[in-house]
Amino acid sequence: MGKIVGEFINRFDGGIVTDPRNKDTRYSRMVKNFDIHTYPYKMIPFKGSESGDANASTRTKRNFLIAPLGTSISTPVLYAMGRQSATDKAEVQYKNLTTGASNDLDDSSWADPTNNQSSGTVSAQSYAVFVYYARTNLIYMVATGKIMGFDVRTGGSQGVWDDDILTTDSAGFALSYTNIAQGLVHSKDDILYLPYDNKILKNNNKTWTQASVTLPTHLKITSICEDGNYIAIACAPLTGYGKSVVYLWDRDASLTTLSESIDWGEGSLFILEEIDGYLVGISNVGTNSATTGPTFNQRIVFRYYVGGKAKIFKEIVSEESTAQLSVQIPKQKQNNYLYFFLAMTFPNGALHEGLWKLGRTEDGLWSLSLDRTPNNDTATTSGTLLGFIKVGDFVFIGYTDGGVHAISKTIEIAGTSEYTATTSIYESVILNDKDSSIKKKLRGVTVFTEPLPTAGQVVLKYQIDENIDTTTFVTVFTNTTDDSLSYSAVNIESTGVELPEYKEILFRIESTGGAIITGLKYKSEVIDKDIY
């Protein structure tokens, strides 16, 4: 018998790696619909999704937030901003942050607050801005060059809509913009900051400053976030060519110079957030609207600010020249993780779209995963990702499918059936047993699980050699044995499948029915020798 080689993989929190030939088996070529971060040594499947709005096609919800309902600040609800197709008016609806009753997180119904629609029809509605400011009791939105306000607590119940809040507040100016991004209320001064074009609008308890800071005219602000006492401002070049810049602003409008400017490198920076004490930015380098010149493959580039520089720590390369970003580029920070939208065709031809998650592992690795797909395993037809929110363990995603607006949400059922609607997928890095020139024979392979639930199922597949660059897999086994902790294939008699000879191999695990994966082990025999 020849030399025995193999791997035992029992840690998965490294997430998706730029190069699938990376030798660190904590990484993966793809991992989606699994929680790989809560417990580094197991992959926990997420529940599937179902319709999150019975009237999704006519109410077209695209952005979400949490704010009070009525006069009680202690009663928050989930608000959604949409557009009523029958009236062409902007509107808000809400869900209670409960389960087991109507209009809450576990059903597809939404409640209408009083006067939930704009007074008049709205053109050029921007879905990028949807922000609550507690000092004014208002949710702010933008359309037709104006700021709209929805009062969540006026008169003992929610429901006073103002189509032109700048005029109401005697701001003395109208809002005119070409590009606009989501605002924030800074925790240090409790002031609302709203970026547009190359400026930031300031609202200090209804006292408005049109341009509290103005940046170079060849840039547009795409994203802002808190960074300690500062506001970090992400700017991309208007032309799409050249470098992006991040400015740190101490919120002092009397100063003509900002605290610091950071060269963020090539590409259009579209998301900026502070994660685990670092400024993290995601840039688009490619040939769509955020182009930096002719490229054969588009790239999504991840950088973090360390040692006075923006350092690349991960890239995702597309098979195609375009990757789809959300129309309004939403983001959410929760529990020190960053969530964002992306749809991209990977070099092996597989389209992966949905809500992605970025964070750090316990030993400092930057870890990326495709957290949730928008509609279980059903790919959208010319779909567009629009908006999302994560509320506890519930995720709401707004998207289009074949031109029809839809909302999906996490299934709430307690049991196992909530896991059958979607498949959680893990693909290992490419394994070559330290030498791709030598042929091996796979002798046995095992997938380890926590006790398999009644509806649980684990499917193991593989790709070898030249097939690794495709979307075609060969199935080794399907395990549905209740309470099993592992399942192995050792020969053709046990599985009905001849285990392959290979020089390189990649394994894929598919989990349905709530099957929790705890490990992958294989052993192979070297069947030829090196030629020198």
C-alpha cells in the first residue's frame, strides 16, 4: 500500500478566501446560509425564508429601520419605507417586534400608521435615506430634491407626514443633489448628519446647516460611519476613474480643513464602517458604473485602515465584467459584524447573490460569508437587491424577481421544517495533499454532524482536477440517518459510487433540515511516484 495522506477539517470560521488554493483549511471557496462565526468548530444552518409582505408588489418596500411607535419611546417597531403603486405616494408601514400575533415578525402582514402616506405624489424618490432622529421624533426620507418627515409620536399616536420638512423648519434653503447616501445620528453630539454629493447636511434638533462640511468637487460621498469622536466619510471619484478617499471629520464645521484624509486606493469605495476597532471599506473595481478602466474581471476589494494605510485583506473576483451592487447600497452593523448586499458570478461560473457578512474571528482573521440568499434556493430572474434589515434572528430582504418586487423574511417555525426550504452549502478549499503532480486514490471520506435531526440531511459531493473550475459536482453519499454523528464512504459497495483518483480535489457539503456540520475527514492513498 502506498503512502496515506489526507485532512481532518473541523474549523470553518475563516470564511470565503480570495484564492481557493490557500492551504489553510479554515477557509472555504464558498460558504452560504451557514452561521460559521458563533461557534468556530461547527457550521449551523440558517432557517429558510418565506414571503415577508402579502402586498410586496404594490407597496415596494426598500428600506427598513427600528423606531418608536406612538408616544411610548419604549415600544419600538420595525418600519419599512416603500411606495404605494396605486397612488404614487411615498409611505411607511410597520411590524411589531413580537411573534405569535398579527403584524409581527413571523407573518407577512404590515400595519398602516395614521397618515402613513405622503400628502402628494412623489417623483424621484430616493430609497437610500431612511433615518430616525429621536430629538425631533421624525423619520427622514428624501424625494424630488426635498426632505420628507414622518412624525412617529405626534398627538398620542403616530402619523403626521410632512412633504417638505426644510420649509417647515425654516431652514432657508431647498435640498438639491445628484447623489445622496444614508445619514446617521452621531452618538457623541446627538446630531443628524446627511451626506449628499460632496457635502454633509446637518440637523441639530431642527436647526439645519446646508453644508457643514464640503469636500473636493470631483468626489461624491458614498457612505459615512462613526469612528470614535469622528465621522469617517467615504468618497468615490465622480468619473469612476482613480482613487477613493476617506476623510476623518471631527464634526467641527468652523474648520476649513479636516482632521485626516486617507488614500483608499483604486476603485469606487461604496461601503465604509468601523468593525472591531478598524475602519473597513469595500470598493468596486471593474467595468460597470463604478469603473476604474477597462478590466476583464470585476473585483470587490476589501481594505482596512491600519498603520496609516488602507491595506487590502480580501478580494472577490468575478467571472464577468460586472457585479451587481444594491441600488441604494445598504449596510448594517450588528454585534461587530458588517452586513451588505452583493451578487457576483464567481470564476467557476456559479452565481452567488444575497446578504453577505464580514467580521473578525477570535484569532484575528477577517472572515467573509454569504449569510443569506434572498429567496432560499431559488435564483432570481434578472433580479435586483434593494434593501434589508436584520432584527435579532429575523432577516427581511427586499428584491426584485423578473421585474416584480418581493420581500422575504426568516421562517419562524420551531422545529425542523423551517430548514427544508433552503440548502446550506460549504465548499472546501482545493486540497492536493501538498503535491498536485502526484495521483492519489480516495479511500474514505467522512462528514461529522451533531445528532442528525429527524428531517436532517447531509449530502457530500466532490470535484476533481479540471472539473474544479466548473459548477458540476459528483455526489458521494446522502445521509438521513436520525441521530447519527457521522457518515462515511469507504468503497463502491457502501455508497454505489466509485471513489475517484485525483491530483486535486474539492469537497462540497450540503445541509438541509437543520443538520449541523462539525467536521470533514478524508484519507487517500498515493498511487504513483514523483518523476524526480
